[in-house]
Amino acid sequence: MKDDNLKMIGILNLTPDSFYDGGRFFDDNKVNVNKALDHVKSLVEDGADVIDIGGESTRPGFKPISADEELSRIIDVLKKIKENFDIPISVDTYKPEVAKEAILAGADIINDIGFLPDDMLELIAEHDIKYCLMHNRNDIKCARNEITITIEELNGEIHEKLRRIHKYGIKRDNVIIDPGIGFGKSNADDIMILKNMEVLKAHNYPVLIAVSNKTCIDYVLSAGKNERLEGTLAVTAKAFYSGIDYIRVHDVKANKKFLDMLRAIQ
């Protein structure tokens, strides 16, 4: 049995087009800050350890938005969360200019989908902030059931990304790795990675698994986007027994109760 230090990251999508809950916090095409804060309150009460804010959907086929638009969605909410809650905040962005403003507003973690521009890495090193490094084969197109990567190739590519970011002076203690479920991979690839998630611990960095309601669950269960909780909980169980450090989920309450029961009976 691995030591259980599994922390839960609650998702706050401040986007009109995220695959699962896009538009939930919008009124008249603008983010309703009070609605967003009410959701954060629920996430905290339900047991979230971190809140992850996203202002741009990065689902497959997403349409990029400007940095100004992304900032208009997240910054006021981020500041209000820092004023009202004592909880670490992660900001999900790949844009250095958005990351900079988020850090100045109090963000504790930058959660990057893995393009690794020089400006981003210099910024993270300068501000000595935690950085979630995602593996992303963003230029790969593949069928749902096609295997395009092995766990050894995945770990090798993560290793090369780690070497690159440390050249910029990013401290080892500030790095979290994410295998990037659904990013430049087939559903079959995603299931293979989940089967072998404990192998990711070989890098000796904290590992984040983000699978909540994703299409790899539909691939196995033929379940619509609102019917994937059981699949998400199965991944949470695997993460628990594999010594994973973070899970990123939409339904914090269900995952927290599930983990509490696992901890009671392990």
C-alpha cells in the first residue's frame, strides 16, 4: 500500500465553451463573479484542497482567445477568492501574459497545457511559483482506439520536458507533472496511461491526474458527459492506490466521500 497524500483540485471553468460545464457562471456573455464565488464556497465546503481556475477552454478543437479576454474572465474572480478563502489557487493557462497577471493577483500554481514557451519558463523561475507541467502531443491526430504512445515513450518525453524547464532555473520543489490525458492522445492511449499511472512516480515529482468526465470514460463505458461519475471515481481509486498526489475533478463532494471511505477501509 502506498502512502496516501492524495489532494483534490476542484475545477472552476470560467468559460462559455468547456465540454462539461461551459457557460455555467456567465450572464450576458460576462462572468458573474458572485456565481463563481458561490461555487468556490461549495468546492471548499465539499473538501477541495486547491481551486483550479480556467478562462479558456482547451478541449479538443478549442478556439483560442486573446490574453485580454482570458484575463477579463479570471482576474476579478481570482482576487475575490484570495480575499475570501484560505485555499491555494491554480490558474490554467498557457499564455505567459495571463500567467504573469495571475501571479501578481495571488495565484499559487500555474497549470500549463505544455507548450513551454521561453517567456513562460522565465516567468515561473523569476516568481518562484509552483508549475504544473503537462505532457501534450498537441500536433498528433489519432483515432479513438489507436495506440500512439507507450508508457516508456511518455516517461521519456516528460523527462526531456523536465530537463528543459530546469535549464531556466525552475526549482525542483515547484514542479508537478501531469501526463495530459486527452491531449494529443487517443482514448486508448489514455486508458493505457491510467493503467500505468504509478510508473509516472519514477520521476520523483508530484503527479497530477486530470480525467474527470473526459471522453476516455465514454470510450470504456459509452457514457454521456453527465453520466461519467462512476468512471471518474474508478480513476480516483486507482490514483489513491498508486500514490498519486493530485486529482483534478468537477464533483468534489462525491470524490471526497469516496476517498474518505477508501481511507477508512484500506
